[in-house]
Amino acid sequence: MTTLYEIHPDTPQVRRIEQIRDALRNGAVMLYPTDTVYAIGCDLNAKTAVERVRKIKQLANEKPLTFLCSSLSNIADYAQVSDVAYRIMKRLIPGPYTFLLPATKLVPRLVMNPKRKTTGIRVPAHPICSLLLQSLGNPIISTSAHWSDDGFELGEVKVEQDTDSIAPTLFSSRHQLFDRLSNLVDVIVDNGVESGWQVSTILDLTGEEPTMVRKGLGWEEAAVWTTDRNN
């Protein structure tokens, strides 16, 4: 049975954060708000939960999963960070940015790109995400609950009630999203705010020169720091 947690958007209740943390430690999959869109996630190290997230989103194992870290120093535990990447990320985090980086051995194989050995990492500017990361002590998987047929995380989603996966369609409110996903996740986090529909900006920092893979929220600022890295 899915548990709904109503949490204040600016000052999350500590007790409820701890309850969600305990559920994640026990392998729960959750639907939760971020600083971009609502996301489906779980503890990075909960293998069975990660497999469930992939099944819900119909993602093949070669498709990497993004996860949230608590800070720039936390990113360094899970990715190899060059001097150029460090300077760019220092300017942009926390915020609506996904950084593609070479993965370290701490990243589970089920999460990373198996061919390139890369991973996508975010440090969100969102009170609930920040407190959950701090309380859990591990990164949290973050794959959008909103995406389109072309593979970009745009639009909205539909859950077919007689299946265990999601297909794209249009939602009018977060409550409709909750209703359609309630039979697939264990925890729903509701901060009383309607979800945004703009996704994160993706920056590939695996090479010598940074590349903007996708323009999302904050892409103009990202463009400044990726083109003028000496400042």
C-alpha cells in the first residue's frame, strides 16, 4: 500500500523526512518533487528498488540513471571530477543541472552507462531533496516522472492500471499524477506545489571540453560558465 506524506515545501517536517528515509533504507520506491519535475527514485544502493524504477520507466540496462548528491564534495565520491568540471559545477550547483561524468567504483553497474562507464549526477536546490539526502546518507535515484516519446524528459505521463509501466500522456495536476502512479510506488511525497514541466539542463563533462547535451532550466547561465571558464 502506498503511503502519502504531506510535507511543507519550505520547512519540511523532520519526522516525516525520517519516515521517508527509513522507507528508502528498506527498499522503497518513491514519487517526489525536485527543483525541476516530479521524479521517481530510491536509494542508490537498493538494487531491487533500482530494478523496479527501471521497470516502471521501461528503461533498458544500458540506459544510465541520474542520481542526486548532497554537495560537490559528495559528487567527488561517485565521479571523477576534472579541474574544468569542478570550476563549472562550483558555479552552478545547487540547481537544475545534470552533469555527465566518469563514474567511480561506488556507482552501481545497474545505474551507470555500461559502455562509457559514465553517470549523471545532480545537486538539487530543493529543501525536501536536500534534507532527504542528508538524512539518508546516500545518493537518491532521480528519473523524471514526465517524459515524451522522443526520449527527452518532457511532457507528462500515464500509468496503465493493468500494467507495471508508464506511457506518455497529459496530466492536469499532481494529484492525477499521484493517482496514476500510486499502484507502482511505495511512497508519494506531496509538498502542496504543482509540478514544474521544465527539465534539467544536461552538461557532458566527460571530455576536455564541456558540451551542453540538453537545454533545460538555467541553460543560459550554464552556457556562460561553459564558454567562459577562466572567470
